[in-house]
Amino acid sequence: MAKIRVAVIGASGYTGVELMRILAGHPEVELTAVTSRQHVGVPVAELFPSLRDIVKLSFMDNRVTEIAALADLVFTALPHKAAIEVVAKLHEAGKKVVDLSADYRFSDQKLYESWYQPHTEPELLAEAVYGLPELFRSEIPSARVVGNPGCYPTSVILPLAPILSLDLIESDTTIIVDAKSGASGAGRSLNLGSLYCEVSDNFKPYKAGNHRHQPEMIEQLKRASGRVTKLLFVPHLLPVNRGILSSIYLPLSRDVATAEIEEALYGAYGNETFVRLLPAGSLPTLNAVRGSNYCDIGYVMASDQRSLILFSAIDNLVKGAAGQAVQNMNLMLGIAEETGLMTVSLAP
């Protein structure tokens, strides 16, 4: 039986190489084209020796008509603002698209435009589906365009959405999200803040209270829980290659037993393949999810029963990007959702 043809536009970044790694081992699809404007004609293995004898393609230019002729589904791993027209042209050509930029993540066009740029494809934006399978699975199989969630939002929305549904906090309460990411989250482009001497033996916050993933979190948490949520999001850069660990602080409006929190989390994710729930007091670590598509969730209830701390850990390049994109692809193509994604976490 012929495999389904897939392509990656913008394959020379960290997300692109992670997509190629996962797709190369996927039994139901064939990677038929990869693009990079900076590396046209260069064999993939020359840029990424880890894929030697595994991906035998060379990078093409980002010509949409050529890519559309070679693939049935396309991943667009382009920078924010660069994907809008590319996705629209692929959609017009009848191709299914999983977009890993922010350009098709928002339902509210004005909200997107207040943080990014004018959106030139408002009708397609309205049609696109937010691709967080554990919460919005029913909408993904029929979608033509899926906006793959951001890495930080994935790490925050998954643990927080079921708890917000319990109505445990006052409407004017600000939830504090203290999140830490590995350096690969900044991308593969030359960036002073990501240089080895800037990151190694260092730990620093950035874009505190003004990060563009915050409005994405708020919009999708409202969809998932029905509540308008106030968030204060503070990201930090860790001196590690990959991984996100988020700590989420919730002041509670009443005494809450751990059994109620456990029931909410297990009710939401007890049957989910890629969400692993830890017992109360057991906390997630980056090493436990590194290289995998898992999201590990733990929690601690303060001794006064009035403060809850949620914790989550993901690999920002897998569940936070490429792995979740393949999870969405599987749903769009009618393939078993876990196919190609059951890689065990790397330890140590």
C-alpha cells in the first residue's frame, strides 16, 4: 500500500530537523520534499549528520507549486509572519497543512494582529483549528489547516485547563506562570542571547509579562474551560539544549482536597497516551520527557489547602512542536494518533 506523501517547508531549523527525524521513522508516510532557502541543493545529511543514511533528500527552494505537486500534507515550519501566504497557497492547492508558526493559532484576528502583524487571510484563519489534541481532538480530523500550539502554551494549557473548570479561583485572581525553556526554543538562527557563553552557567528571565505566548494561552484556556483567565507569564532561559518546565501558582478561593485535583486531572487525561499524571507531591523533570512526545504533569497542595502549584514538563521540540505536529497529522490523515511517536524518553 502506497505511503502518504508529506513535505516540510522550512526544514533547516531545530523544529525542521526534529520533524524529519520523526517522519523518517513513521511507517505510514513518506517524506518526499524538504525546503530551505539558505541551503538549496545541500543534502540534508550535510547540514544534519544525525540524519545520514536516514533522510536522503536535498533541500529545495520554498516554491509552493513544486512542493504541492510532491506532497499530500505539508508542514510549514517557517517563522511567524512568513507562513500566512504559504499556508494559503497550499490550502488553495488542496493540500492539508500543519502550520508550526503562530499565524494560524488564534481564533481572534484582532488579538493576533495586536501581537504580530495584519493577517491577510482572515477567512482561512477563521477556518483553521487549534491543534492541541488532548483538548480539541474532535475538530482536528476534518481540518484542512491546523495551527500547531506554541511550546510554552502546550506546557501551560494542558495542566491548567481541567483545574480552571473546577471554579476554584476568584475571577479577578492572577495566575502566575513561571516557565523555563532550553536554548533550542530560541531557534537555530544566530542570536546573541543564545550563544554558548551567554547561556552556559547562566539562568535568566526574558520578556517577563510581555511574551506573545501569553495571549495564546489566555484565548485557548477560555475555549477549554469557559473562563476568562488572568495570567502573568514569566519565561526563563535554561542552560540546557531542550525541554520546558512550567510551574503554575493558583491561589484558591476555598479549601480543596488533593482528591479533587486528582479527579479533575484523571478525568481529563486518564486515558491519554501522551499525558502522564504523577501522584500528588511527585514532580516532573526534564530528563523524564527528553526526546519524547510526553507531557508529565504533577502538583503540590500547600499545607493550608488554599494554594495549588501545578507543574508540567515537555520536550519543547517534540510535544512542544514537531511531535505534536505529527500527532495532528495522524488525526488529519486517519492514522492511529500515536503512530511514529512512541519514542521512549532519553535517560540520562
